[in-house]
Amino acid sequence: MFKEHINVVFIGHVDAGKSTMGGNILYLTGMVDKRTMEKYEKEARELNRESWYLSWALDTGAEERNKGKTVECGRAFFETDKRRYTILDAPGHKNYVPSMIGGVSQADIAILVISARKGEFETGFERGGQTREHAVLAKTNGVNKMVVVINKMDDPTVQWSKERYDECVSKLTPFLKGTGYNPKTDLTFMPISGFSGANLKDPVAKDVCSWYDGPSLLQFLDAMQMLERKMNAPLMMPITDKSKASLLCEMGTTVGGKIESGHVKKGKRALVMPGKKMVEIAGIQIEEDEVDAAVSGDNVRLRLRGVEEEARFILCSPKNPAHVVRSFEAQLAILDHKNIICAGYSAVMHIHTAVEEITLGALLHLVDKKTNRISKRPPPFIKKGQKAIVRIETTAPLCVETFDDYPQLGRFTLRDEGKTVAIGKVTKLLAME
């Protein structure tokens, strides 16, 4: 039986409980057995980290376990009777935002994890906390549906208090609306306890929480409307990671990523851009299974023949290769920058899975935020709160598409000095000279 596949990213401030919740979901859906969880619990207790053991199902590195912080974007799989899911567990610490962007760029839906514990919600939501930046980055990267789970409702400072839940929801809603989410159609709020598992798989018991009568998290995800997939479009797959094929008898390179459009079949040929390298798809792996084909929306690992270290950026159809440019025009919205921005400004751009240093080659037009009309004259500078059409120049050839043609390959984030400065979308590709 075919099950639709959904990519879910857990985002939110550090210590909100993302990894613990993810680990508990893996346990409750049978993807991690009881014996393994008991082993994690014993090891965590020996390190005086007893409350962290659930997160160890996702945080597998020694550094992550010792510090209790997710560093890389964790990945795991689970399935219900209705659907298959990939969990992308994004790091919450501000030092690891680039890794978080890599995870959220592959997601279909975001789960924003909020701690209801007294003081923790305020720390995460106030300036300097990652709740705001993560929500903005999710929207920028095209994740248009968000479930906001108010976690740690069983904490002694909360005790499933409706007043505390309502306080969190009332503070978050205006901010998320300002980020671009429609509260009526794009947002869903629910109380949970990631540690005890309350309201994750089964609805929370009435004697625990008498005022909530909505679905559990997994019930909600299973009942979500089917997602639109570009099955019949040309193949486009941004490559997130690569490694040498692990078996001696299997030569080649293994790459991972989410198929944004089209499909792949074992034995077929594809093109790696920007290097124009023709490859053969020697093997396809979804979760732990070897399969003969995969389609748009699937998170896959592909074994490629005919390419070594150049396997980066985009895997695409030889008939419809991804565009390669050194400059392009884009609509840019300045979110947060203390100074004015002029032509010549440099920043780091995150676009699909690529990270590239860029320079603003020229400021072309200001965009009126109310009417969307553009100015005839180029502005001398742009500042926080303004929108502009700009020309962006990259340091190396880069695979991008216009936002209208491929939204996932045409939206980007600019970061500078450890924070998100601007978001943008590609409006016009400029031919390489």
C-alpha cells in the first residue's frame, strides 16, 4: 500500500524539548524499541542526565549528548497506519542556525516547539531568543503550514494551566501573523508533554487536561490535507550531503536530499549541476529500504556512478538542467540591520542547500510595501523594513531558479554577523558573460 510521505521539521529555541519530543514519537510509533530506550535511560542516568534520554534517539553524537544540544540537523523516520514521515530535528542554538536552515529547507510542515515552563517561554520569545528567527526562516524557506506545540505543560510551574497556554498562544499569534502565517488556515496550536508523551500519539486524558478537546499531534498530522507534489515536472533535487559509497564492491558517491520535483529511477541517467556531470543512478534508498524509484517529496539517499567529489548543489534532468548564474536580480526585504545597506554590501546567502558569499552589485528599485509599485530611480541605500529590487553577484557559479518557476530553488536568506539580515526571492536570472 502506498503511503504519502511528509517531511516534518522540529524548530524552536534551545531547550524547548525538540529532540525529547522527537525521540518519544519514535518510541511511541515503534521505530525505537523499549530495550533501546531502557539502554539510553541507563546511560543518561550514569551521566546524571536522566531527563535527556529520550533525546538520544535523535542526538547521536557524543558532543550533542554531553551538552544536551543538537548541533547537526538530526534525521529519523517513523510511520503511522496512514503516512510515512521524515523527522528533521533542527538545532535550537543560535550558533547552529546554518544547520537549522539546511533542515527547514527540506520540510513540508514545521512544528514550532515552545516551552511553557515559567521563564523559558519568555527567554525563547524575547529578542535574542531563537523562537522568532526560526519562525521567520521557516516561512522564508517555503514552509507554509506550522503546528505550534506548547510543550512542558506537565512542568511544576505550569501543571496543564489553561491560563499559561492561552498566554503563550496570545503572544505568539500576532508575531506569527506578522511573519506571514494566516492564523486561521496556516497555524494550529496544541498543548503537549514531549517527556511524558501526553498528546503526542493519543489525545491527552481528560483528568490531566480537561479544557483541550482537539486531536493529538500524530492524529492531526495524519488528517492533514494531501500535499501538492510536482510528480510530472523535470527532476530537481538539491544535494544536502555526500559521502563515498561505503561498500567496496559499490563504487561511486552517495548523496542525500529531498526530491523537489520529478522522480528518479534506478539505472537512469541524471545531471549534476553546476559541473554538468552526467551520472547514473546506481541505487536508491528511502529510510532503510533499497527501492527502484522515488518521487517528488521523498527524502532519499542515491548512489551515483560517474562522479566523485563534484557531487554538490543540484541533481537534475539532462533535458531540463538547472540554471547556473553568477548574478541575478531579486526582491529583497531587509529584516534586521542596524546600518543602511548600499551597493557593495557583502553577506552569506543560504539558497536551497547552497551557502555562498554574495555582494549586492546594485540597488535597482525601491518597492512600495503597500502598493508593490517600484521606484523609477535607484535608491542610494536601503534600510531595515524596506523592500528593494537588487542585483546580487555570487563568488562562484551557482544553481538558482526564479521564484515563479521553482519556489524552493528561488527563495533565499541573507545572514551577516550571526543573524538573519534579509530574505529574498529571485526574480530574474542574468546570463553569465
